[in-house]
Amino acid sequence: MCKDTPLAKPTESPPMIDKHRNALRLIFVASGICFSYWFYGFLQEKLITKSRLGATFILVIQTVTNILIATMWRRIEASSSKVETTMGLNHPLLFATSSCYVFAMVGSNESLRYVPYPVAVLAKSCKLIPTMVMGRLIERRQYSMQQWAAAICISSGIALFNISRMPQNQSQSSTEDNNYWKGMVLLCISLGMDGFLGAFQGMLKRPGIGPIETRQRPPTAVETMLFINFYAFLLLVPLSMFTGQLTEGIRLLQNNEQLRMNIAILNGVVGVGQVFIFLCIAWYSSLVTTTITTTRKFFTILFSVLHFGHSFTAGQWTSVLMVFGGLYLSIASGNKANVTKSLPEGKKDD
């Protein structure tokens, strides 16, 4: 019987394998998000500022592309899966999630008409805070002090970095000051909707309760992408018609072949980026996804500054250290949470 005891050792390997697989998946989705939305940000600023396409109209045609990509993804997934699902989805919650997504995007994009681009980036760099606040209030999520410290470090570091660059970039006259408050209100609405969006995405992942006949299951990544974009399309079409952006956008596309090509590329990049985002939400959480999307903008600016050989001030170096320190705390708290999940149920509160 003693010879059988060494066989217990291999049982320790699966957690290590899962940990490495988890890290590789995180690198995979983070890289996909960063590369896709880096290119998207470049094209988006070019389209909105030079072509005079309305932000709402751009979102309308983006949702159409996203629906097509999600539909193809769903068919491929269904053909390779042998599991049949009988439980339905929580469509009211999907609609609420889609509404938050729409108003967050519209508020952010429309604010660019009233405030400089660096100001909008600065405001959106604090997106982690409303995401965690709403997660605590709506989902009743328990965040550790480490997670709060990480969010504050990342948000403060990105904010300080952008503030230090503002005097170099902001040479606009004060003629736009009368409309400045409109842009700030739109940014506040966008941040609030980001918070609700993260909370609702977390609620979608929870299994339903009640009788099996009426129980609703969590949507898969592709189902979340499909229905959020579908409901967003239903909301954005009348909104773009009301603002006149739909007819104006169609007219501009009809008369400009180069613009049509740019839009097609933009939509394709957005669709790929959304695939990675919804995979990240399904595999991890909305907070992890928000951390990736927020720090992505910071690293884009950081690499751009380094590429052109600009020197950093003491304040900028401090902000860089704050962001990296926050990311370290975020990773450390994530690893601690994974260890806690692997403990037996009775030992989690020890």
C-alpha cells in the first residue's frame, strides 16, 4: 500500500496548468484589445474631426458590423458545439446593459465637439472608479483594499500624466469656453454609464434562480456581443434620425469613396476588438476589462512620447510609477482571489 502514496503528487499539477493557461488567455485578450483599439482610436479621431461624420451615425454602422460578426461567430460556435441549451436569456438586463453602452459611447464621442481631445482622455482615464463604485452599490461586490488602491493608483497616475502634457498640447483659443461645460456634462454622463455598464455585465454572468422552467442562464461571450449590439442598433437608429446624423452620414458616404473605405476598415477593427472585449468579460470580469482598456490609452501615449524622444519631467515619471504600481497591485489581488477560489468553501472566511 505504501507504493501507492506517491500517486497523490500529480494532483497538484492541474492548478498550475490552469494558472498558466489563465495567464496566456489574459495576454491573448489584452493584446487583441490593445492592438485593435489602438488602430481604432487613430481612425476614430481622424473620421470625427475631418469628415464631420456624426458620432451617433458612426456607432449605428458599427453595430451593424458587430451584429454580422457576432452572428457568424455564433453559427461557427453552434456547429462545433453538441450542447443544447433550453434556458432563455435575461433580455431586459441585456437591454439595460446595451442602453448604458450606448449612452457611454455617445456621451464620450459627442463631448469631443465641445472639449479638447486630451480633456476627454483625461476624464475617461478615471473609468475604473465608477466601475468599482457601481459594482459595490448594485452588485454588492466586495473589493479588497488592494483593489481599491490599484484603481486609485492607475486612475491618478493616468490623470497626472495627461495633466502634465496638457500645456504642451492645448493651444486653442478661449472661444470655445462657452460650450466647455456641455462637454464636461457629457463626460460625467459617460463615466456614470460606464459604471452601470460594468455592474450590469457582472449581473449577466450570474446564474439564474428559481424554478428550472423559468430560470435564465448567463449569456456566452458571443450572445452578449450579439444582443448588446442588436439593442444598441434599435436605440441608435431613432437617435441618429432625430439629430439628423443618419441622413447626413449616408449622404457623405455616397459622395466619398475614400470615406467608405475608411469606415469599412474602422468597422472591421471595432468588430475584432469587441470579440476580444466580450471574451475578456466572459473569462474574467468587467473590472479586468476596464483595467485593460484604461491602461491601453496610457501606454499608447507613453510609447508615442518615448518614440519621439521627448524627456519626462519628475511629475511624469511619478505618474508612470503610479500606473505600474497600480497594475502590480491589480495583478497581485487577482492572484490572491484565484487562490481564495481554489480553497474549500468552509475555509474561505478563515
